[in-house]
Amino acid sequence: MSGEAASIPEDLTVTAIHEVAIAALSATTVGSLATVALVARSRRTLSRSLAQARAGAAVEQQRRDEALQHLVSGRLPSLALHLRSDHYPVPGLGDTSLSGTEFAALLDSVQELFAKVVLEERHRVDAAARAALRGAFMEVQAKSYQLQTDLDALQQTCEDEETLKNYFRLDHLNEQLVRLVQKGAIVAGSWPGLVRADTHLPDLVTGAKSRLHGFERISVHSKLRTETVGVVGRAAEPIAVACTELLANALESSRADLMVEVTLLQPDNGAVCIQIDDAGKGMTAEEASRAAQLLAGRQQALLTELGDPPALGFAAIGKLVADHGFQVTVDQASPYSGVRAIITIPPALVTSIDPHTDPLSAMSPVPAPAPRTPRRAITSAGPGAVGPDSDALPQRHRRGRRAAGLEERTAAGGHPPEPTQARSTWDDFEQGIAAGRAGTPSDIRNEDRT
């Protein structure tokens, strides 16, 4: 075998090596060409992928830019309006394709932070405004109480009937000024500014009525079971303020020729109620809901939320309700298709007042007499016996001799009253007003109760 290999010519061996080399080179060239083709195809695929990625990124960036623009120009301004009133809706993200993404969550975080900053700033500005108003109102309130005291002194010493009428007119005008300043001070964070003793409930309502222009259109009826029902001193003025504001709303809502009916009620649960019925147009569902929120006193409304000019009545009542624990509702309709407002005074704020030692004023309503029971006729009338036709009702002495005498003279007719009699009439009227507002104005310039 080795001999055969040795016998192969040398030129054939060289030729074989050349052929193998050529074959190997050819294979390498073909492989290189295939590799080049594969790389080229990969590059084309990669280029297409990169182009698609760039296009997708551009679209995504455009969507985010549009979402940011929508946030700045649409969502945040709408949110600022929505924080003032629920009537203004807040638009959503806009592009639903971004929903659930981290970018959408970041936009929501910006919106929440914006709302927080706006509310904090509003409350800061509101607190500063209340402090400024509180100081101004308290100063005016102090001067108004001083003017009230001076007018009372002038009325006590005046003998001229016309001058006395003018004093009463000025006094009543000052009463209305005190009421306006008082409710403004309460909304601003102050207190009513008047300290009162325990007060008969009828006197309290009479005094509240006397603070209003058009008080002659208010009719007060008492259905209390006794004449001893009163309100404790610490709550008397706050309840009087609330009653005044509800009566003012009732007068404003009703036509000038219609009466406002007030009824004093005494349920069996120990509370007492002041029921006010007007003949106005009533309230819409939205107005009733807004009123209920303010009257509940659970959340203080911002001054900017009270309108322009601000409607302070319900806001002042809500503040007093929160501070003193009585209840006010306006969610019922009156028998005249208007609004029925009810002040419910809980047993803790109700007290008993002896009408003999502290009688009701001449202007206050009294409970209706109990129904009379039939009696048998008395045939033999002894000394002091009552005849069958007398059956006299219990006489009321709380109104004083001058008022009783005036009623008798009015019933009997006769000549016009003399100046002294006219003075007595005005005194009785003043007594009714004074009984309703009897109290001691505190030094409101030096004391701020919130």
C-alpha cells in the first residue's frame, strides 16, 4: 500500500491541493455572500423597526403633549370653577388610550395638588377677610348698642308725643341696623354681643319680630300649655337672632299684603318649637338642599360662597346652631304653599319662669284659655256667688294696669286719648320691644368669642 502511494506522481498531488483550495475558497465566498445578504436583510428589518419605534414614540409624545395642554387649558381651570360650584363639571383625561398609564396617574396627582393648594389659599384668604370684618363689625355693633341705650334714655324722659314717635322711629331704625351688623359679625366669627337673662319664649319671639321692617305683618299665636315656658339666658339671644332672620326671609318671600304666621308649640318630648309659615313661592330642590347644608352648621361656608351681595342669614343661623345646639329646618311646605321654617329648642335650653315674679310683656301672645266645662245654674246666689251667665274666665294680670285700662277704654269707645294716655300706649309698645331684647350688651370691642 505504501508502495502505491509512493508511486503517485508529484504533479497530480499538486493539482489535487489546488483543487481543494479552490473548492474551499469557493465555499468561503459563497458563505460570505450569504452572510452579507443576511446582514443586509437584518439591517433593513432593524431600520424598519427603528422607524416604527420613532413613529410610535412621536405619536406617544404628541398624545402626552395634548394631554398636558388639555390639563393646563381645560382640566385645571374647570377644576378651579368646580371648587366654587358643583355646577361646573371637570373634564377627564381626554385621550382614553392613556388611561391606566403612569403618565395619567401623574396628571391626576397634579390635579389633586392643584385643588389642595387652591382650597388652602381660599381658606387663608377667607380667614383674613373674616378677621378684618369681625373687627369692623364689632366696632359698629358697640356704637349701635350705645345709640340704643341713648335713645332709650331719651324716650323715658320725653313728654312730647310727636317727639316720642320720632324717637321710636329712630330706635326701630337702629334695631334694624343692629340686626344687620349682628349677623355680619356672627358670620365673621364673633358672637351675638348681647347677654340676656332667662327669657319668656313669647317675649323672645316678640322681640325678634320688632327688629324688622314690616313687623306688623307678623302674627304670633301661642299654643304653649303654660305661661312659664322660657329659654335659658345663654341661648336666648342666639335663638332670637335665628328667629329674626327666618322672619325676615318670610316677610321678603311673601307679598306685602299677606301675613306671616308664627305659632309657638310645645310637644310632649320636652322641647318647644317656633313654627313660621309664609305665603311665598317656596324653594327649589337645589335651594332647599343649599339651605339645609348652611343651617346644619356642620361646615362653615366661605364668604365667597354666599353670593354677591352675600346672603348672610342662613350662614349666621348655622353658626349659632353649631355653637348652641338648637335645630332649624326649612324643608317643609307651609299651608299657603310657601316655606315652613321650624326652630326646635331642645329640653336642655328650655327653662321655667314664674309669670308672677317675671311677667310677660304686654305685647307678647298668651296661651289660649282652656275649654270651659258646662256648669249647673246656681239658684241661690249668696255673697260672692257667680251668676249663671257670668262664668268668667281667669283674668290675666301680667299685662299691667295701663294696658288693661287702655283695652277697656278702647272697647267702651269715647274720646281720643289724652297725651298722657298716648304716652302710656307708646310705653306699652316699648315694653314689648324691650322685653324681647332685654339684655346687657357686652364689651364686644374687647371680647371676641368664636
